[in-house]
Amino acid sequence: MADKNSPHTPVEALRLGAMDYIIKPFREAEVLAAVERCMTHIRLQRERNFLSARLKATNQQLRAR
């Protein structure tokens, strides 16, 4: 969350690993959109990790053959 009078705070937060930010005054649609973006990012990251592990296991099986 950021105050619209502090433009550097969101940039610093993103550099430190924040996925998104919202500015006061908060609007329901903006909050929901930010949460959905973060949830989508996490879901895609989990899927990517799962597929990467699956690919690694498949490659190991192929090497063993």
C-alpha cells in the first residue's frame, strides 16, 4: 500500500520483491485486481516448478534407459 504523495515507496517495494502495490484511497476493484494478479503469479510459479520437476524426472528416466 502506498500514499500517493510518496512516489518512491512503490518502486522501492517492487525492487525488494513486492508483486504489486495499491495507492490510497483504496478502491475495491483495484484491491481485487492486485490480489488476483498476485494469486495468478503464485499459481503460475507453482505450475512452472511442478513442470520443471516433472521434466527433470523424465530426463533422468530417459538417461537411465
